[in-house]
Amino acid sequence: MKNNEKKNKHMTLDDRIEIQECLSKGMTFKAIGERIGKNQTTISREVKIHMEPYTNSFVRTDEVCPKLLKAPFVCNGCEKKSRSS
């Protein structure tokens, strides 16, 4: 194992914060994984496990945004969300 590789197998709070910030910047899972020293599949799984549906008080619908059905599975960095807020 190289010195710069992480020895721990679990995500830390700092890792999760970094993932959130990177997703807001529109980075891919692969780029995020390289940045924090984790596999892109690990990043994808982490996002899927902790994703929450986006809702607001003005729109009431059971429809799911099609962008949430594919990577990166979040509203972070989405142009639609940025325009509405």
C-alpha cells in the first residue's frame, strides 16, 4: 500500500463533506474518488445510500425528476435547482 492511500475502509465525515462539495461543482464520481482516495463505485454507493428526495413548499408532486434516476443521483449542481433558488 502506498503512503498516500487511505488505510481506513470507512467514509469519514470529511470524506462525505468533500463528496457533497464536489457534487455541487458537478464533478464525476471518478474525479471525486481520485480526489479523496476512494473507488468511484464506493462514491456512487455512498451517494445512493444517503440521497434524499428534493422537495419544496411550492411544488407538490409524486413525480421524480429523471435526473435523480442516473448518476450523480442528486440535485447538487443541477441548473434547474440553481435557477429556482
